[in-house]
Amino acid sequence: MNVVTIINKKRQGLPLTKEEISYMVDGYVKEEIPDYQMSAFLMSICLKNMNEEEIFYLTDAMLHSGNLLDTSMFGIHTVDKHSTGGVGDKTTLVVAPLVASTGVDVIKMSGRGLGFTGGTIDKLESIHGFQTYLTEEEWMKQIEEIHVCIASGGKDLVLADKKMYALRDVTGTVESLPLIASSIMSKKIASGSKKIVMDVKVGKGALMKTEKEAEELAKTMIQIGKRYGVTVKCVLSSMDSPLGYAIGNGLEVKESIDALQGKFAPDFYELVLSLASQMVALGLEISKEEAEEKVITNLKNGQAYEVFLKLVEKQHGNIEKVDIADTTYDVCSEEEGYITSIDALGLAQISSKLGSGRENLEDTIDYGVGLWLLKKPGDFVKKGEALLRVYYREKIVEKEEILKSFRIEKEQKKGTSILLKYIV
Ligand code: URA
């Protein structure tokens, strides 16, 4: 087999065989194929797409590039949740303990933030002492005791994705349906998930900019899941505006603690309720309505928060010490009116400039910096009233730059739900 022939074949839009795809993935992992050839291959996939069969072969080749976790000892009740990545997306921090509080086992293998999207592992590491690396024995014990663990994916899972994702990030090849679907699904299958609820984000602050693209991604992931006997249910949710109030690691932990104590931003509540109910319905094999009742009860009676506290304690975190910068400034509105939109991507980039995001996986980040929205879309703001609080340390961002992310109009726009569609 010849690498250039395979690249040329895809460049011409022709379908590749299982052997050709495996040859590329295996060769790259073994470092027999250099970055420049893999980059050309990835770009040809971005431009010419892949059919369902090819996407499955790609997922399978990536899946077998590393170890596989066996979680079958937990029976069929283990349920996983995944988000395709958004701004201010701290949902896992609330949903995982909430679902676990109903008795469903949640083994959550999470990642770090890259580019404008945040990562659950970074958020948790803003809690002093929190250990995100657990041995297989440790997380098994934790599941037995409290039904939930949130850990960084084992070092040896899906080696191909680690290399390919880093390469995609610097070669303009992240936004491609076959590459996103295979990257996500290979990791989910490798970490042993049998039932998955996917939060597919749509909008300016998401990888999928339109509902049509997101729907296609959802359907592709459902089909891949079927091939492995894995149930995948997708919720399409809007990511035009940041989710909830906080953007930035420590701040998002604070918002999650508030939420688990009953203080939710309305959009965050809607999303948490939907994802958690789907997971509980899948895990306990009950109706969505029954599941929703359990979820609401455990939010109200504090059981979800208790599980969160136990999770932090078991993973050696000190909940009294969450890294949040103590220097702040407010950005105030220069006009009066209704907020009709807040640019998620714009604010993510600003938070990144403050130090909360990384360009490369090796970059160090500042867990304590970020943004806290004091107004959400639909709210009325007076001239001079604060729109947002900036938590900073060394770097600041000019107020004028931040104001560009807010659209303020005289007329109030009709409120819309963050939930766009269910695809099951
Ligand atoms: N999340 C992933 O894990 N992979 C992608 O390619 C995009 C989002």
C-alpha cells in the first residue's frame, strides 16, 4: 500500500477501503507516516467527506489503536454523557453526580480544554488537590461506593485520537463530520460506554454551526453506536450564547455548586434536566417522565449535591478551596435596552486571553480567571449597569472589546429554548 495513492484517492472523492484507512491510522500511530502526510490525508477527508462505511472503518481503526476498558462488570446500567464542546459548558459537573444520586452508575472519562472549548478535567483541577488520574481499581471502587467517578481518560486509550486531534487543531481540520464523529465515538467505545447521551451543540460557539450539520453528526454517531451494540441518544442544544453565567474553570465549578444547591441560570437548568432525565431513563429503564421526577427530587432534596461533595472528597479535592481570582472589574453597558444576543465564541476568546484557555495541550492555564455574566439574553439593561464581571490576574482585556460581544436592542426578542431537537 502507498500513502500518496491513498491521499490521492480521497482527494478525488473516492471511497477508501477498510485496509487503506487502517494502514493510514496504524502507520501514523507507529510514526511510520509523518505529520505532513497525515495532514494532507485529514484535509482530503475535510474536503471530500466520507461515507458511513468509511466513517465506521476510521472509528474502528482509531478504537483499536490503544487499550480498551472493560466495564461490563457493572452490568448494563452504566450510562455516559458527552458534549461536543461549547462555551461555559459545565454540565457534567452537575449531571454526573445528579444521575449517580438516583443509583445509575456514571463512569465519566473526560478531557482537557483545547482552543475555545473548555474541558471538565481542567474545571475539576481548579479544586485544590482534586485527582483526575485514577487507576482502574480506584475508579471501580468509587463506582461501587458512590456510583460516579470523573477521571481523565487512560493514557493508553485511543492513541490515534491523541495524535490526530493535536494535528487537526493546528492544520484547520477540526471541523469535519467524519473526523469529529470518529474521534468522539472511538473514545466513547474504548472507555466501555454501553449507553450514551450526547449533547450535540449547535451555533456560533460550537463546532456545528447549523442544526442541519448537528443533526447529521448526531445520526452518524447513533449509527456508529449501533455497530458496537451501544445505544446513543442525542440532544441538540443551542450554543449561540454561553451556557449559564460562568466561563472559566474555577468560576464554572462555583456555578455548578450554586446549581446543585438550587441556584440555576434558566438555560442551564433546562439542559441539565433534559440530559440527566435521559440518562436516568436509560440507566434505570424507566420512562422519561419518571426519570425527570427523580432528577427534580434529588436536586431539591440535596442528594445530588451530597454525591458531588463525596465525589470531590474521594478524589482528594478540597471544596473549600476553589481557585478563583480575587481581582475583578465590571464591564458596564453604554446603552439601555434588551440584550438580544451574547456572542459565545467572542467571550470564549476573551476568557482565553485572560489565561483560562490553551492553544496547545502542553500550555499551562490559569484556573482562577474568567468571566461571570451578570445579564443573560432577554434581560433589560440600563445605561451604566454591569453586564459582566471579569476575574483576572496578570492580563486584562479592554472593556470596549468585551462590549462587542453584547447585542442590545430596543425591542425584546421572544425567548427560545436552549433545547432544539432530540434524535434517538
Ligand atoms: N470532541 C472530540 O472529542 N473530538 C472532536 O473531533 C471534536 C470534539
